[in-house]
Amino acid sequence: MQLNIFKDYQTLSLHAAEAIVETVKSKPTAVLCFATGDTPRLAYELAAKKAINEKVDFTLCTFIGLDEWVGIPEQNTGSCRFFLENLVFQPLLIEPARIHLFDAMSADLDRECRKMDEAIAETGGIDLMIVGVGLNGHIGFNEPGVSPELYAHVINLDNITLSTGQKYFSGATALKQGITLGLKQVLQSKKLILMASGTKKAKVIQKALEEPINNDMPAGIIRTHPQGQAMIDEDAAALLHLQSTAPASE
Ligand code: GLP
């Protein structure tokens, strides 16, 4: 695993944005899977700006959704779809045919999962996956204890996820389940970047990166990925004994 510790959120976001744009420069038909959440928000904004300034065309890329809140309609500003539409798809002019997101309102969520598994298989695999980490160590909605063998699935959300998740919504919102790519698909992505920022993530980052790998800490998977890169800021690295690895971080 490569570990890059950056001095602050801005610097972390700049480097993550660079990694995104570089991926598409070297492979204009890249298959991209982006987590939502507060952590990667600025990286996506900067990536879109950089792509526009440098005329890097994202319109041949395919986008795969990582996760979604079950029962939350797409117009809801807290939905993952709403986030990606605004920060990624609209600025980069991505056509709907190139976007595969979970329909979390579907009456047949199992079918949604299989559709997503097939969509990924048809693309030939995800080239770059960007994930965040939940306070409980989840990736996407792979909650602690989940089997690393799962593909897309529906899962009952942890209490921590249910309460933290409220921050994305404009008013109190009933949340219960998530629909998510499985850890098998996280591990199968060709390149995996895990981002974390802020002191609130320091404990979970220390556990994920330094404690023995087990199913109770899904984010630990970053260490088993052959092209895994943890990009974190100094606050999130506050409890780590590990040092930043090459290339040198700022
Ligand atoms: C959310 C999402 C994850 C996200 C994580 C961290 O619940 N399901 O995909 O990476 O929690 O979010 P944040 O970056 O807002 O801390």
C-alpha cells in the first residue's frame, strides 16, 4: 500500500484531483467509481476544474456508482446520485448512457445489484475507485463484519452510519439500509484510492492501516489491494506510526 500524508485537506484534494485527471488522460475510456461524502467533495470540484482548464475529455468514461441510501429518491439532495450529478456528471458533461448508478427506489433491489455486477463486468472492470471511510471503518456501505466475498448487495446500516448519515440531508431522514458494491469489487478495481481527512477519522485510519486485518474493519482492505493508495491529511494521520511512502507528500 502506498501511503501519502498531505499537510491539509486542500493539498490532499489537489493530489486526489490530479490522480483522477491523470487516469483519464492516460485512458480516455476509463471506468471510474467515485464515493460520495464530504471527504472527496473538493477533489471532485478540483478535478472538474482541471479537466475543463486542460481540456481533458471525460465524456468517453463510464461511471459506476459505489453506493446509495435505500428508499431515498434521486431528487433528494442527500442522495448519492444528486451529489454525483452536481459535482461530477454535469460539470464533465457525462451522458446518462455512461452512468450506472443504483436505483435505490426499485422494488427489486436484488435485481439492481445483479444489474450493477453485470454492468461492471461488461465494462471490463473499474480502472479507478475512490473511496472514503466511515467512522466505523466502512467502505461504501460495507459495514463492519461484512463478508469480503460479496459483490453488490443490500445491507442493514450500522447505528453509527445511520446517525452520521443525517449530515447529508436537509432534515431528519429515515434511513435503514444501503445498497453498495461489495468488497470483492473494491478489491477487483485496478487502482484503489482511499481518502480520509480530519481528526475525527484519525482513530479509524490508525485501526485500518495498522491493526491486524479483519472483517470488522472493512477499510483495512486498502492494504491488501495491489494498487492501493491511502491519501490522507495530517489530521487523519495523527495517530499513525506509519510514515508517508514515496512519492513524497507535501
Ligand atoms: C458514507 C458513504 C461512504 C463515504 C463515507 C464517509 O456513509 N456511504 O461512501 O465514503 O460514509 O463519508 P464522509 O466523507 O462524509 O466522511
